[in-house]
Amino acid sequence: MSETFEQFRARREAGNELVLATKNLGIKRFMSLDKVAYDDGALPRKTKELMGLVGSMVLRCNDCIDYHLDTCVQVGCSKEELEEAFSIATLIGGSIVIPHLRHAYMSLEFLFAEHEKKAK
Amino acid sequence: MSETFEQFRARREAGNELVLATKNLGIKRFMSLDKVAYDDGALPRKTKELMGLVGSMVLRCNDCIDYHLDTCVQVGCSKEELEEAFSIATLIGGSIVIPHLRHAYMSLEFLFAEHEKKAK
Amino acid sequence: MSETFEQFRARREAGNELVLATKNLGIKRFMSLDKVAYDDGALPRKTKELMGLVGSMVLRCNDCIDYHLDTCVQVGCSKEELEEAFSIATLIGGSIVIPHLRHAYMSLEFLFAEHEKKAK
Amino acid sequence: MSETFEQFRARREAGNELVLATKNLGIKRFMSLDKVAYDDGALPRKTKELMGLVGSMVLRCNDCIDYHLDTCVQVGCSKEELEEAFSIATLIGGSIVIPHLRHAYMSLEFLFAEHEKKAK
Amino acid sequence: MSETFEQFRARREAGNELVLATKNLGIKRFMSLDKVAYDDGALPRKTKELMGLVGSMVLRCNDCIDYHLDTCVQVGCSKEELEEAFSIATLIGGSIVIPHLRHAYMSLEFLFAEHEKKAK
Amino acid sequence: MSETFEQFRARREAGNELVLATKNLGIKRFMSLDKVAYDDGALPRKTKELMGLVGSMVLRCNDCIDYHLDTCVQVGCSKEELEEAFSIATLIGGSIVIPHLRHAYMSLEFLFAEHEKKAK
């Protein structure tokens, strides 16, 4: 069966530890750039995370989709907003994106359930 | 281990239910467009499903490959025909497609076995 | 030499006329979907156009970049906002996006000059 | 301005001459494979050329689209058939394919005009 | 959980057996071309395997990455050399490559451990 | 007609000036990372430029191909070495790369002619 969202988080964490332990300067700097890319600026973080989500969907990367969905829910995106991002990404990227759309909906179920639980 | 074809079908079904329950009009319409895109027209459905298969292989999406392989076998494509589609897709898309070619052959084993069983 | 922005607009217009004259229902409906996809909704049009821009940059399509840049400037995106979108798209898509980043800056020069002229 | 179809043919021809003059065995063999890939087999050449067209559209390569459109018209594809291929390719590949759809319609105008002239 | 490196090798082997059993001449020839593509020539095999690794990373195919990593370690690439290849691939392909970078580091842990064990 | 290599260089230069004049920190840093990525390290610059060439070909970006071909010739790659890189890139990326292979051969004609002239 496919991975749960929590297994994804653990796998991502373990992988990042290996990557960030590197002495390779190019990789270190690239990871640093990525870390701050979505911070508030002329555009708010929320818009940037939604851009990250759309970029991840049209390029069809489930791990990237899950990461940005996670942060999108954290910064307060509503289901309606996320679905509009899904809709644009599916239109731009085509039906080849549909498997990732299915994946995104499944992840969203987990994330909104978790979010509600925390809110209590 | 990797997913069986039947697990793929169940996962796809569950995901589609979530997607199709959306109120987002853009997603609803996109899914409707996709639903009728492979119907008979100036080109027969079989040719269209084979096109869908080639598109899925060159874009390297196993879920899409499995879906189109499933319908290709249902509409009566022979193994020789499917392999010619595989061959063209691998040539167009290059050796990066080979892992998906391996996947397609594995799926095909299941699908032809299932098809034969039903035929009896 | 490469095309001017106005030549791009004319070429795009001429192509769209041919496409929209089609009797093919699938193409007609796809074009209709695309026409309304960026309208205000739960997310404002500006955010959606910026998403369209990021999607176009990571997928490396100059015609799509130019179209979304044009609408982004029309709906009031500032240079700083557009550059943050460029920055995220280049990070997500990598150095292979740089030629499109150069192209986007060139188009932006034209678009802001045109915008200022109109504002007078 | 953009290239005419005849300029494309000349540029393609000139490039192929350089490629085919190579002594590199890998390139030589790859080009040979490509040369026979669309010949009649279990599937007729026409179906294979349409597959080549769909593959070229979803991967967004105008030179490849033009080459396959040229051969598609030669082997007798009707406008309706080609538009169904366009429709499927645009759906699979998404709105990022639209600039290539516009290009394909423009090429088709030239190709059908040329085809009619020859038929007289 | 995700597949171990040894499970990947077994799955790849099983898939290759199915592919190589084909009677389709196009597939047979493509697989033959691929088999000799990385042999020593004007460029040494090591450089070619590193090229294969970079190509696999920017095109984001874990199975291809794992295969080339395996051969890279066999032909004697050091960790520093592999990380420079990772760094260039991540820069070219962008942050969308990061999940594959994480995967590559995990595979490398296994491969260097295995390599050391054999060396004893 | 298509651009000459010298027109490409001028267009690239003009675009880079615009990009590098930005105050956007993300873009500035990304461009800096790119600038040093191909310097000698555990792997020599020549190998890295060849990797950049292969990455550019499989991702099908003519501007990137031309830039790396230019530097490859400068750092002393022979025609045989470059053709082995072409061969691997075409195999990995498939026949969709062929138009870029044609382009690369045309650029190479210019670059080797220029190189010889300078050598005198």
C-alpha cells in the first residue's frame, strides 16, 4: 500500500538529515536558498506557498506537493483556495496531473483532520 | 514491495471519489472532459487509447500507463500492438522511459492473465 | 533576431483564431475552461495569474510566460512581486529556467514601458 | 517573424545532413532506429504517425510536431482525425500545450493547401 | 515503507527479464543500444556513468538514479565526486530534484556500506 | 531564419545584464551559485561542463546547450568527446532530443571554426 502522510514526513526528515550533513558547498547553498525562498516579502508567504504547490503539481512531484500542502494548511489556506490552486495546476499541466490531484486530495484529508484536532 | 494491479485500481478508485466529490467547477469540468476524450469519433476508441498510452509513457506516469493499458486490453488491443506502442514511446521518450517499460510489461502480464480468465 | 512583444501578440492572436474556429468539441471545451480559469474566486485573479506565471516558467514555455506577464502587469503586479515569482520559479525549476528568466526580464521592460505610457 | 514551413524543412534537412555524417556509432544507430520506427507492423503506419504526433505535442516540440504533421498528411489523415489527436494531446499535456496547438494549426493550413495543390 | 536497494535490484531484474523476452525488434534494438552506451570510448566509462547520473537526476527518475549510482560506485567514483554530480544536477533541475537528492543519499549509504564490505 | 551563434551570444549577454541588475536576493544568489557550479573540484571542469551539456540536452534547452558547447570547446573537448555526450543525451532523452542534436551539430560547426581561427 501507499505511504501514510506521517511516513512521508519521517522519510523526508531522514533524507534531509543526510543531505544537510554534506560538506559539498553547492548543495549546502542550494538548500539554504530553498529554506528562505517562501518567506514573506513583496508577496506574502501564503501566496508563495500556493505558487510552490502549483509548481509542484505541474512538475508532478508528490513529495513536493505534500510538503507545500502541509505548509499551505499551516499558513491558513482554506480548502476552497487549495482547490483553486489544484484546478489551475491541473489545467496547466493536463490530465497527466490527475494522479497527483488524487494524491493531493488524499493528503488534504489527513492534513485538515490533523489541523482540526490541533485547533481543539 | 510494489503495488499489485488490483491495489492500484483500488487506490485510483478511492482517489477519484475524493476528486469527483469536489464543488470546484474547474476540476469538475476538467474531469468531465477527460471522461469523454477517448470515445469513438473520427478516430476509433482503440487508436485513442493507444495515443493515451503513448502520451502516458513519454510523460512517464505509471498510474496513467496502467489506466490506459487496462482500457487498451478491454478494447481488444493485442500484445503485438501494445508492444509497438511501447516501442514508439520508448524511442520518443528515451531510456528514461525504460523503468516505465518494465512496469508496463509487468502490468500487462496481470491484464492478459485476467483477460483470459474472463474469456473462459 | 528574436520576436518583439508586439509580434508575439499578433502571432498569438492569429493562432488563436485558427484554434477557436475548430468544430472539435474537445478543443472548444478545453479553450473555454482555460478562458475562465484565472477569474476571481476564493483566490483573487492576481494570485492566479502569478500562479500561471510560475507554472509557465517551471514548464519553460516563453509564449505562456509572456501571456501571463502581460495579464500580471494589467492586474497591477509590481516589479518586486513579479521578481519574487521569477525567483521562486527559477529555484523550483533550476538553472534550465535561466534562459526563460532572461526572456521574462526583456518582456517586462516592454510591458512596464507600455504600462507607463498608457497611465499618462 | 516565425519560420515558414518550407524554412523548417530546409533547416531540418541541413541539420540531418550534419547528424548523419557522424562517425559516432551510438548516434548512427539511434537515427536508424528512428527511421524505421513508424513503418507498418501490427499497427498501421498512420496510427504510428498519429502516436508520434501526440508524443510530440505532449512533450512540446514544434519541430517534432511539424515533422509528424507532414507525414500524417502524406499518409492520408483527415483534418478531423488530426484535430482529435490535437484534442487528446492538449488534454493530456494541459494548457501549456496551447502554444503548440496554435503552431500545429498554422502548419496544418500550409500542409493541406500544399496537399490540395499536389492533388490537382 | 519505501523499497530497499536490494528490492529495487530484484524488481529491476524481474522487469528486465520480461522486457528482454520481447520479440518486438524496436524494443530489442533500443535495449541493445542502451547496453553499450556507457562503455569506454573517447570518454571513459566513469565520465559516462556520471553523465547518466546527472541525466537521471534532472529528469527525476529514481530507478535510473539508483542504477547509475550502483554502476558509479562499481567503477570507483568517490563520495566527493558523486556529490559534485548531485550538486550540478540539483542546480540544473531545481528544487523539484531535492526529493531525488534525498533518495540518492539514502541509496549511497547502502552502496558505500556494501562496497566496503566487499573490499574486505 | 534561425539565429546565428553570435546573435545568441549577444541576446544572452543582454538578457544577463537585465537579470544581474536585479535587487531580488533570491535571483542574485541563484545566479551566483550557477556561476561557480562548474569550477574545478573533485571533478575537473571539463567533466562538469560535459554534465551540463548532457543535462541541457535531455531537458531540451537550446540556449543552455549552446552555452555549454561554447565552454566545452573552450576547455578543450574534442569532437569525438562531444559526440559521445550527444549520443548519451539522445539515448537518455529519446528522439524528442533529435531537433536539439541537429542544433548542437550546427553550433559545433561554428564553434570549431572559430576555435581553429583563434588557434592560428
